[in-house]
Amino acid sequence: MNKSVAVTLWCVLTMAVLALAGCSAVNDDGPAGGADIDEGIADAVPALIPTDFSQTYTDTDGTALVEYTCTMPQIENLDEREAWAKLNDAFQAAVEEDILELTDPETGYVKGAQEEREAFALQPAMGGFSPYAFERSYEETLNDGETLSIKTIYYMNTHGAHPNTLVDGLSFDVTGGQELSLADVLGEDWQQRIVDEVLAQTAGRLAQGDFFFEDYEDTIRTYDYEQASWYMSADGIHLVYNNYEIAPYAAGPQEFIIPTV
């Protein structure tokens, strides 16, 4: 299955949402450049609506190899602030990244599923082949007029010992539409602040009977926080170590709340 088909379908859905929202790049009735933003617009918050997309990637004979389903948000009220189009671009980019990961001709999961199906055909005792499954969904965790944040959940079943779930997030400055980094939110010495806070919280969890890998402290100190998984809520930053990063699969993803003040 050509990856462009999947991307095109997502774009069609996006265009439909924008049409329903009645968005426009320029508001002819709005204030001239440099004028103050209308108070009602300044107080507006992005209205997220779920947008569903699914695609089945098949072998040459039509057998399903990979099934991908996705529910991601789109901003419905783009007419209230032009910069919010950047948020929709970021949501769409996350889906396109998934599709590229699935369909890469050298390392993609579609290729892996096809090879597995061929192996099953050579060894009937292994049983019948079933398609790999990927499901992306989201939760809106913060939308206070200044910051928008969503938590994303990515379920994957590629016939390993068990399925896997990855937690991540996207956070934005609502005023300008820019995606936020941990450094943007936490400021100076942000990485050390994270390390100190997480080590303090893991110590408390160990005292309550939780379990981490033997080298969890080294992992926390040397972790690449530029690539960390995180999202925001009213409580602060939720920093996520996914399965196997500092704890066994049975423990699930490990979340730590990092205060922003």
C-alpha cells in the first residue's frame, strides 16, 4: 500500500474539518496589523474535535498485513486565531510520522509483517498469520487559554511477547501556536530540575514497594531529555518513562509530575 494514499486520506479529513469550521487565512473584518486583539479572541481557547482515520496495508494478494487506526484532534475554531493552524499541522505531522514508520521500505512494520507471513507459510505448524495492529489515540489534558496539551497513547501489537503501549504528548503556546519544549516550560537548569525531582519521587515509590531496574538512577541521570515523552496538566509536567526504560513491562509506563513553579 502506497503511503501517499494514507497521508492523502488524512489530509482530506483535515480539509473537511477546516471547511466545517469556516476558517480563513485573513479576516477582512478584523483589526489592521498592529492593532490590539479583540478581548473575546484573546480569551478564546482552541476547540478540539476528534478526527478518525484508519488504513489497512495489504500484501500483493490482498491479505491484510498491518491495520492502523488513529484518533487525533483538529482545531475546529481556526477562525478565532490564525496561529492555531500550526497546531493542526503538528497533529497531522504526528500521523504522517506513524505512517512513514509503518511503510519504510527497509525497516517498516509492513515489510516486517510481510516477512513474518512468508515464514508462517513455510511452517504451517506455527499457525495462521494475523495482521499487526497499531492504534493511536489522545486525551486533552490542559487547555487553559495559555497552554494546550494532549497526551497521546500509541498501542502496538507486532506479535512479540506482549503488545506495547507508548505514552507521549504535544504541548503548545496557544497565543502564537508554537510547540513547547521542556526548556521552554521549566527554564534555566531544566534538566537538573527534572533529574532531582524524579530521583526524589522514585525514592518515595521504592519505600512504598515499587520496583525499578537496578541501574534506574544512572538511566535517569543520563537520559536524553531533549527526546523525552511528556505532556502537561494543571498539576504540572507529566514526564513519562515508557516500558522498559526504568522499570519492567509489568510496571507500565512510569509518570512523574514535575512542578512548573
